[in-house]
Amino acid sequence: MSELSSAIRSVCEEKGLNYESVLETIEFSLAAAYRKDFGHKNQNIKVDFDPETSKTKIKDVKTVVEDLPESEEDPEEDEEKNKKKNEDQVEDQDKNKEEEEEESKERKFNPKTDIQLSEAKDIKKDAKVGDEITIELETPEGYGRMAAQTAKQVIIQKLREAERENIYTEFKEKEKEVVNGVVQRREGRNVLVDLGRAVGCLPPEEQVYGERYNSGERIKVFIKEVSMESRGPRIILSRSSSEIVKALFYLEIPELNNGTIEIRDVARSAGSRSKVAVWTEVENIDPIGSCVGQKGSRIQTIINELGGEKIDIIEYSEEMEKYIANSLSPAKVINVETNEKNKTAEVKVSPDQFSLAIGKKGENIRLASELIGWKINIKEDKESSEEEPKEVSSEEILEENKEEAEDGSEKENKSSQETENSEEKPKEVSSEEILEENKEEAEDDSEKKDNSSQETENSEEKPKEKKKNK
């Protein structure tokens, strides 16, 4: 194996490319270099490259056609028209045969890709219509240097395109999955996460409030969307999606992968609390205990991965009354009345369980309503409460949360504007001002020195006078 061949193979292994496709790219780039500097208008240049010997064979390949009148148009324009026709043929398969028959009748000779039968018989006596005639061309002087420059640019471009395509297909298969990543850096409010062969983007709307993403930190992220753009594949990540909770459960709990336990529904308030409804057909298995693990080992791993987010594991039930009562856990429910047509439920709780059923800022009732997909109204039991019974619905809490979110966004915008306005303008200082200040300081220092020297002289003269008097 030559050095060139081993270098090509090492590049293919590093970038995850096919060896044959790289060779085709090299041959295409060499043909483009010859066509640019030494080729003619009516030549269909193709190059055979041998990586073992590093030798090239340049040839002009043409297809034998019947004697037809030459087209007055440029062959390159004919090629573009033929491509457009082929695209139209693919879209409309029913009209393919009719168009081909019409084209064969009205087809004109293209000197770049075709050779007439009479000319082909001069080169090859037994030439037939449809055969390929190969005319070998001499390698001109200076072709190697020019070809190397052109080939380098084409090869780099083709390798980049192939690498982008491979990365796109790899992560498109991993879409809707949880993967490990390393926080790379911040770009504005976006967080860039290194996923190995690619870098994913964690936008602000997919981040969890209160989480800090320090560079070099390892985190688990959910691949929400993968799309192909001009610069390459764009990978959108998420930390706030409810799917990441579900995926983490499947990673940490083997009974879910075996199929003995199922996750029916997930509701999440990112960074605060989640509710997961689990269910099993097996009688001897406790679905909640299996998810919690021995001394909470399994659930604690998931909580740590989500930054201390609270998780309520609820047992799913086909009986809607029981399922609603379980969804409001840890609050204890007295009675549940359901209306299947309107998908609403009225829940009665004791006064000491009322605030627990609602939760902090209505979080418990909101997540329970989201988990089940029903509207829930919570009432205090009249018999157990002396005061007027209180009543709270999930719709009211949702409206309050929306208003709070809008007020919070307005406050953030105002605070950001205030911080921008409060930034002081850069101070301007001229060299003349600095020189004047330095002069004043120097004069002050000189005056202080003169005063100190006079004081020392006076102190020295006084003892001398005393000695003379003695």
C-alpha cells in the first residue's frame, strides 16, 4: 500500500467516509482541473486515478448516437435543460413514455457527450448506437501542479459535505433520545454543548430556570430536533422537556426496558416538580416501589440528574376517580365526582388537605390536570369545615400563572432596559489635563520640600547658637 493510499484510508476512518466515494471525488476534481486549463468545449473529460501508483489516465468519453443534426445551443445549456426535463419526468411518471418518444424524434446532436455513428465507425469499426467511445488524451506538462491546486479545493469541499451528511444522519437517528454532552461555552443566552462529533444548541426556552451551565460540566440533554442547514446540521437540545424525565426513567429502571412496567403519562414543571404515572399488569410487582428503588437509590439518581427537581410517582388506574385521586398526591382526597362529557372533575378534601392539594402557587393541581387532561375543581368538605367551603379550579390557576409569567417578562424587559441605561458613558481624558494635573502636583511637592528643608536648617542653627552662648 502506497503512502497516498494509506493517507486516504486514514482520512476515511477519521471522518467516517467511504473509501470509494473519496476516490470518485478525487477523480472528479482532477477532471475539473484538466477541463479548466487544458480541455475543450466539446470534450466530456473523465479521469481514472490509481492511488497505489499515483498515476492518472485522462480520456474523452462519448456515447454513439445516430446521425443527427447538430444543436446550435451550448451543450452546457442542453445539459441543464435535460436535467430539468428529468426532474419533471420523475414528478410525473405517467407521461414519461410519451415525453421520451417525443424527445427521441426531436432530439438533436450534442457534441460534448455524443458522437455520430459515422464518426464512431472511423474510430471503431463495429461501433453501434448506445456504445461508449473512449478517446485517450495525453497528459500535458504542468498538469500535475495545476491539478493539485484545483483538486485540493474540490476534495476539501466534497469531504466537508460528506462529513456534514454523515453527522446529520447519525444525529437524526438519535432524535427524541437523551445523550451525554459537555458544556462548551455560551453565545448570548444560548448554551453550546459538545456531543462528540457535533455541537448542539440549548436555546433559552429549553433551559431550566435556576440551572447553571458551567463550561466543562457534563450534562444529559434531550435531542429535540435535528435539521440540515447551509452551514451544516443544526441540533436543538432541551433540558426542560418532559420527555427527558421519561428517558431518564428508562435509563435507570430496568423494569421499564423489560416491559413489565409502563409509563403512561408525564407532567412537568421544569426545575420544580414532575408527576409520572406508572402502571403494570403483573400482580407481584409494585410499580412505584420498583421506580423508587431500595432506599430511594433509583429515584435519587434521576433527581440528582435533574438538579434536585421533586418527582411524584403515581400509580395509573383505568378508573378515572381513582386516577384523579392518585394524581393529587401527596394530598388525601375524600370524594371525586367526574363528568366524562365535559372532562371535568370535582374533588372534595378536608380543610387541612386543601392547601396541600393545591400546592405552592397552584403547582400540584396544575400538574395533576395536565397529567390527566381533565379540568379539576377542588372543594373543601362542608361537614368538616365550620367556615364557608373554599373552592379552586385548575383553570383559574393556569390563568394566574399566565398573568404572572407576563408580568415577569415585562419586569425582565424593564430591568434589562434599566441596566442598559444605567451603564455610564466612558470618561474622556485629554493629555493636556493630565499634564496640568502633574504640574500642579509637582509644584505642591516642591513647596512641601522647601518648607521641610527650611525647618531642618532652622533646627540645626538653634543648637549652634546655644553652644556659642556657653
